[in-house]
Amino acid sequence: MLFFFLGILAGLIFGLLPGMHSNTIISLLTPLGLAGGDFSLFILGLVPAHIVSSFIPSIFVGVPEEETVMSMLAGQKMLAQGEGLVALKTVLFSTVVATLLSIFLFYFSLGLIPKVYSTIREFIPYVVLFLSIFFVLRTKNPLLSVAVFVASGVVGYYSLNSGISDVFLPLFSGLFAIGGILNYSKSKIPQQIDKPLSTDFLKFTVAGVILGMFSDILPAVSSPSQISSFISAFMPMQTIGFLATSSSIIASREIFSFASSATIDKARNGSTIALSKLINIPDNLLLVLSLFGISIAVSAFLLFRYRKVFVEASKLDFSKINLIIAFYLFSIVYIIDGFTGIIIFLLASAIGFLTIRLNVERTNMMGSIILPTLLLLFRVFL
């Protein structure tokens, strides 16, 4: 079990570092040739811990991971209102509850997911197209939104077809992290109130689990933040609701990806794919689910215990810290993805910068993965 707890430790640490996605860590460690059993235990500790801790930068610093790019906006808004700790507690409690509920529903999902997938399979391209149009048209300035959507899509298409090691690292780091850094202006963070968390988040958590169960079925528009944005058009959702839904989808999607992998062979999570190459997931479901739940619980407890440390960090003047973060991102992009990654990183940064300056919703930059997926689904090859 040593490798399991080392995985938890690594997940907590790397989740706090911008650009260090759990898939990246797994990719870097794979060539070391670790024993299959040890490496699988490490992954089962790493991924859940990383899910929990990756929300910290998106709330208190403003630098997101792939899954938290939109939750960053809700978390930063609550931080500016003095409710950063409430945002953190919402994420932690939602993740724990979602994990428990997902494990409870897991065996039920084994029979349900294949039926749903076979029913909608031929309609998937049109569903993705409809949701894409929906996301753009519900913005304040549809014309500029289309421009950002298409520009992001072009850079995303180039990144996804560039052959680099981590296609999302330069793309999302540029679009969301550097874009925000370039527009940074120091503002005083109000005193953060550590008030009790209302149970209102529970209904959004349940909704997130149900949505997470089927999120692997739809490509490109199945990220937690996109699903939350779509649902918010039909279900009134404030910042707490958005955070609860997004974090619940992230946790439940990871768990249900084991079911997707075992039944329809459509797991889109890199960690699940890596794990399936090390162990037979269907034969070890009880162990996989148990260790996943333990990692989530331990990580959530530790971050809750030391939550006020992150509040103090958010009070720092990020003018100089942003330069360090920018240099760090530039360096890690070059190390992992080389010169091609730097080109993507710079192009994405320019789009991210202009999107904020033009006051366009940053959700439109998700065109970076939606547009390439649409081209693939409709068999349009450029």
C-alpha cells in the first residue's frame, strides 16, 4: 500500500501546480517501468487526490486544470465576495458525497450505460452540434463569441493534430492561465468568512452524479463545466450550484469511466485507459472503487483541515508571482511539448488575452476542443 499513499501525496502536491495534470504525471512515470501492481496502486491514489486539490488553484489563484477551467470563474467570483472558503468547502463536500453516491450506483450503471449509448449513438454528432450552437448563441455578444470560438477551435485543431505529448497543456495554459495573467490587476481580497455550508449544494451534487454517469458518451461537450453551463439554462444555478455540479461531475465521471471502459470501451479519461493496461478493471472493481473512495476522503479531509492556509496565499500580490507562474508554464510546456508546444502556447495566450479584453465570455474558448471534435464526427478532414 506504500505506492497508494505515495500516489495520494503526489496527487495533492501536483494538483496545486498549474499545468501538472494527473495524465501528464502518469505519462512521465510510465517509461520508468514500474511494476504493474505498484503503478496501478499509485494511479488509484494519485487521480482522486489530484481531482480534489486541483480546485485550489482555480479558486484561490485563478490557474485552472483541464477539468476546472470553468469552475475557476465561479470560484474566483466567490473569493472576490469573501466566500472563497465556502467555495472550497462546497467543492470538498460535493466531491465526497458524489463519490459515495457514484460507488453506490456503479453496478447499476454497468447495465444502463450500454443501453443509453446504443440508443443515441447515431445521433451523437447532431447532439454535439446542437450543444455547440447553444453555448455560443446564449452569450451576450454572439458575433464576437463565434470569432473566439472559431479562433480557439483552429488552435485546438492544430494542437490535437500536432503529435505533441500533452495536447492540452499548452492549449489550456495559454487560453485560461496566461490570458488571465496578462490581464491581471492587483485588487484587495476581502476578508474570507468561514461560515457553515448550507445543504443546498446536495441537489446539485445529485444532478452532477447523474450527468457524470453519461458524460463519457458525448465527446468534446462532456466536460464538467460545459455540462454545468448547459444545465444552468434550465435549472437556476448560482455559483455554489455551479461548483457543486462541476465537482460532482468530475468525481462521478472518473468513477463511471470504469464502467464505460468495462462495457462500451469508451473511457475518455487517460488515467482509466492507463490503468486498464496495468490491471483487469472488471475483475478488480471492488478494489478499484474502494481505493478511489479512500483517496478522495483522505485528500478532502487534509485540504479541509488546512483550508485557511490557501486563504492567506490568495492575499499575496500576484504581480511577481504571476511572472513566476508564467515562466513555470512556459518552461514545462517546452520540456514536455517542445517548440511546437510553445507555438500553441503563444497562440492560445493571445486568444485568451483578447477574449478578456473584448469582454467575451471565456466559455467560448472551449471551441478549442469542440470544433475539432465536430470536424471529426462529421468526417471533415482538413
